[in-house]
Amino acid sequence: MKHWKHFITHDFQTYQTADNLIPCELFESHGCYSGGALKVGDKLAMFYTGNTRRTSDNQRVPYQNLAIFDLDGKLLSKRPLIENAPKGYTEHVRDPKPYLTKEGKIRFVCGAQRENLTGTAIILKWLIWMIRHA
């Protein structure tokens, strides 16, 4: 099962293990796939794709998820941000890479496949308030 192993280092020579991101919720039932993370205040926000399959037809249902950790590596919460693909896209929307804008807003880029099966990238928005109050 795909998951994230979480380590903390300050010198890239010694490492401390932290809570891992292990799939145990419906929105990540078939694995915690790639993404990215940002430090926001005194928290670490990990954005990742939760891989799931519908039992009725084994169809992939993409979730873009958020896990919040404290700076000591303790998992505080995790939840889905976006369920399903946006209109006009297939179920292949994944791998959120977060960044901060000059205005201090969080955006993330996801790889995506259009309904005509061509690839693209989409930019999604998120609120820092949700992370600080997690």
C-alpha cells in the first residue's frame, strides 16, 4: 500500500522519525500518493492524492487531501479537500504541488487529463486559515 514515510532533520545527517501518512480513511483507501508540503506557521501542511476505487465498478475516484502535522511530526488531522475530478477532466487528476503566492495565499498545481485524453496542469486554491485552525 502506498504511503508517506515522514522524517525530520535539521542537518541532513541525523533524522528523527515522525508520524507516517498511512491510508486508513475512505478518501485514501487504495493509497496515499504523491503531493507536496508547506510549512504554514507552526504546522506542516501535506497535500497528497488519495487513491480510491468504487466497489460497484472499480472506477478510480480521485481525492486531493490535506494532512496537518505539528513541527514535531505528530499527525493532527487529515481530510479530503476535493473529491472527484473537475468538470471536463477524467479521473486522472493528481499529485498536488503546493506553493505560496506573493500575497501569501496557497495554490497547488495538479497534473490532469482532459476528457479528450490530453494532459494538462490545473491550479487550485486553498485557504491558509483552514490550516492554522486545524
